[in-house]
Amino acid sequence: MNIGQAAEASGVSAKMIRHYEQVGLLPAARRTESGYRQYGDNEVHTLRFIRQARDLGFSIAEIGELVGLWQNRRRPSRVVKAMAQAHIEALEAKAQELLAMKATLQHLVHCCHGDERPECPILDTLAGQAADGASETHSQQSKPAAPNLRKKTQFQ
């Protein structure tokens, strides 16, 4: 089947199929004499595996390792379980980070009058100023800690 058919069968876009080939998650496709990619059932099955892993939030590097483990019938399941457990812990940390962001935003929305006044604690906080005009100590004690907006995570 061609790349469009493989994309439809796997639920992975043609662009992502080419990307997965480029990064090594999927072996380079066989080519027709005219240069078109050709895929079989095994490649489609691998693409579905990759899509499922991406849907669960695994990184490309983690998926590469998982694909290797999946294809190795002699793999120890403890390695797979450890990877999944580590991913759960990362998801839990991300969930806590998102909840902290939500609490901060809820507090700022509550403090904002949302009227014709130019004062806006939401913008003040984004600009690094105290939301309620009080001292930094009072500001930090009266509202949830603002998350580090510059911190990179695997979900960004």
C-alpha cells in the first residue's frame, strides 16, 4: 500500500510517517520503481503501536525504546513496566504542575475586577509585579505560588 493508504489504515498522517522514518522509529519504506513508498501490514501495525504510544504521551525516544522492546520477543517485561511506571510518575508531576497553574489563574481571575479599570492583576503577575500591590511576602502568602512559566516540560 502507498503512504496515503498506510496513513488511513494506521491513523497516522503521511507527514508523520515520513518523520517516523526519518527519526528511525520506522524502517525506511520499500520503494517502487517510480520512487513511491510502499508499506505492508507489519509497518501499519508498527505505526498503530507508535500512535498508541504517542497518545499516551511517550516521547519519541521512549517510543523508540518501546518499539525495540515490542519487537524483541525475549525482552524482560520488567523493563517495559519500569518505563511505564516512570512515565506515570512524569504524568503525575505534570498533572500537579497543571493544577498549580490552574489555582494561580483562578486566584488571579478572582482578583481581577474585569471592568473598565486599567489595573489588572493578571497582567501585573505576568509582568512580574505583585498582583494585589502588596509586598512580595504578602502576595506569595495570599495566593498560590505561580508556576515557573519558563520551565520546559516534555509536553511543550
